[in-house]
Amino acid sequence: MLTNRNRWKQLVERIKTIPEHPVLTSCLVLIVLALLVVGLSYSYYVEDYYNFVGQVLAEAHGMLFDIAVIGILIYWLNENGQKRMRIRTYLDEIEDFRLWESEESAFRTAGNIKRLNRHHKYKLDLVNCYLARTNLNGVILKESNLNTANVTHSNLIQCNLENARMNQTNFQDSNLNQANLSRSYASGAIFTNTFLIKSNFEGSFLIKADFENALLTEANLRGSVLMGANLKNANLLKADLRGAEGLTVEQLLEAKTLQNALLDDQLYQQIMERSPKLIAT
């Protein structure tokens, strides 16, 4: 008698655990409903089989239509909604870490930037963000706002900062080789000791930007605004400075080298008169 009670208790316990297993629950519900439907439909199978099967097939076609139209639509709406929620979460995290200068905040913000890039989100608000010592190689931040951000000692090789706002942004000791900064706004930005080999600043606003000790080899500064920019000890080997606005001979005389640099004729003549060794090959 005791054994039967134990077995009954074990059976009850197992039944209670069924809802904890969704697949098992679904299968049991399917089996019960199948037995119920087939049992109620048995007379139709026997008496009017072909007509009954035709109606079932008609319903099957309607089910396929529902799956094709409604199912796919609901799936698309659900995925789109989840994508928007993920983007919102990443943006909120960037906002939460803004002004927090720590290694964790830098890496979390950099990670969120990359995730947003994967969702084709490039125009970001990164004002006052701390991104020091991070790896941002290849990121796309077109038209983003990085004003007064701290991006020191970081890697931004081949990153896209086209039309970005970088006024007073600090890139000191960073690597921006082959980066696209064309038509950007970087007045007062700090590029001291920065690698800018083959970087593109064409048409950018670089008023009072600091390029001291920067490596600007083969950089494209054509048509940029360099009024008051600091070029002290900057390496401008093969750099393109044609059409640069506000650029004076005094600024160029402070450069480390202008060898094979492309200059407007007037500036070239003035350099040849005052310090020909700067452009000597």
C-alpha cells in the first residue's frame, strides 16, 4: 500500500513538472487535441471522405497563406522592434558613461560604437566622451559630434570621420593613419604626437589645431583652413597643402620637413627664399 502511494506521489510530482518543459508541454497538448479532433471527425472519414479531405486541404491553404503573410509580417515587425530596442540600449549606455573618465567607461563606449556601426548607425553624439586607449580601427562616425572628447592614445586606423565635429577634441598620441577626416570641423583639436600618415583632411576646418610633432606624411590637407594651426616639428613629407586657407610661411617654417610637399607657388617661393632646406630633396 505504501509503495502505491509513493508511486502516486512521484507521478503527481512529474505531472507538476511538465509545464517547466515547453517542448514536452506542446507535444502533449498536440497529442490530446489530435486525438480529440480525429475522434470527433471519424464519422466524416467513413461517410464522406473525399469531400471532407477537400475541405481540410482548403483550410491547409488558408493556413499557408496566414504563415506566409501574417507570420512573416509579425516576424519582421518583431525583429525591427528588437533592433530599435538594442540601438536605444547602446545609445543609453553611451549617455550613461559620458563624462566618466575610467578604463571601463572607455571600453564600454567603444564597444557600443562598434555595435551601433553593425546596425548601420553612424551619426552619434559623443560630446565629452572618454575614449582613451581604445581600439576604434575602421569605425564609421560620419557626421558624428565628438566635440571635446578624449581620444588620446587610441587606434583609429582607417576610421571614417567625414563631416564630423571634433572641435577641441584630444587625439594626442593616437594613430589615425589613413583616416578620412575630410570636411570635418576640428578647430582647436589636439593632434600632438599623432600618426596621421595618408590621412585625409581635405576641406576641413583646422583653425588653431595643434599638430606639434605630428606625422603627416602624405596627408591630404588640400583646401583645408589652417589659420593659426601649430605645425611645430610636424613631418609634412609629401603632404598636399595646396589651396590651404590661412596658412602662412611662418607656420611652415616651424615644420620638421616639407620635402616633396605640394604647396601653392607663393608659399613655395617664400620657403625657398627663407629656408630651402625644408623642401630640399
